[in-house]
Amino acid sequence: MARKRSSKSRTTAKRPWLKKTINIATKVFIYFLLVSVIWVIALRFINPPITLLMVLRNIERKADGKAFKLEKKWVKFEDISDNMKRAAVSAEDQLFLKHIGFDFKSIEKAFASNAKGKKIKGGSTISQQTAKNVFLWPGRSWIRKGFEAYFTLLIEIFWSKERILEVYLNVIEMGDGIYGAEAAAQEYYNKSCHKLSRNQAALIASCFPNPRRWTPKNATPYIRHRQYLILRNMKRLGPLDF
């Protein structure tokens, strides 16, 4: 044992840079954990004023010679139409109230589909999408996916399901420069999201996967079919008991 310890100490003595690197990496890791946990806890009570996606979208608009556009208005959970809540869950994550952030069956299906070279599918839950939208940048790299999984676990631990859905429906991209259910309801139907009908909420939710290309104002047969499926899922969903 003494020989092993002396051998390790000699190795460290010969390589002081290795010890220094390990110490720095350890401190960075600890600081990241502390900052990320505090950040997540803070946003349980503070509404995020802006997201990185909103910033990047406006940088893209500026590069294309377009004017700055950021239509959004925060609405409390209780002031969002139950139709909009049910449409979002029916469209994106029907097991939202049951899982702990991940739908492993959907992830397996998405992975198998992508492995076969078919159209890329994400398999992301509402919790994962919220973590990505609020804390991270857009993209499909494995590094970002790793951070997404980490922040998903954090919000599942420190936020309620109600808070996750509230944030999701207030920051999600719902059109070109349009973010959140209230801005979408005003843009497409000239009304508050509190007054959205089942059909209107389902049509908005049908555009979630590609909001800059698909729009309720000019719904294609494909979008109408998605709306029909969402409406059918809303009937099957049952009550949303938070």
C-alpha cells in the first residue's frame, strides 16, 4: 500500500499540470452544478423574460434584412384556456402527467426511425422541450442533448407539472416572431388565449413542429389532418389533474 501511494505521489509530483487540470475541472463542475440548480429554482418563481432562441431568431432576421420582431405576452397558468393546455398535451406529450421528464418508448421509436434513415424524429416530451427552450440553444448535437437531459431532470425535480406547462405555453415558438399562446391567439384569432375554442387550440398545436413554415392562417390539408388527430386525442385524454 505504501509503495502504491508513493508511486501515485511521485506521478503527481512529476506532472503538476495534471493535478492543476483536475482541480480546475472539479471546481468548474461544482460551480456549474450550483449555478444550474440555483438558476432552475429561481425560474420556478420568476418568469423567463427572453430565451436564447428568441435572440437567435432575431439575429437571423437582421441578417436577412428584416426588422426586429418579438411578439410575446406572459399569461398565468389559470388564464390559459383549458383547450390550449389539452391541445398541447394531446399534440406533444400525452403521458406528460405520468412520466418524470422522458417518454422512453417514444425515444426508442424515434431512435429506430432515425437509424433507418427515415425522417428525423425527436421523441421529446414537453419537459424536454421546455428545458431546451428556456436553458439551452437550438440544435441536435449530443452535447446539447446531454445538457437537455440534465435540465429536464432538474425542472422535474424543482418545478411542478403545472409550472412546466405554464412556461412551455408562454415561451414556445408559435410563428415567425411569435412566442407563447397569448401572442399566437392574438395573431391568428384576435382574441386572448383564455377564449380559444377546441378547434382553434388544436389548429395552433398542429403547427408546433414547424411553426415558421406552418400557420393556422393558411392551414394545408396535412395541418387539418393533424388538427383532427389532436382533437381526437383531446377527447381520449381525460381530465388534466395537476
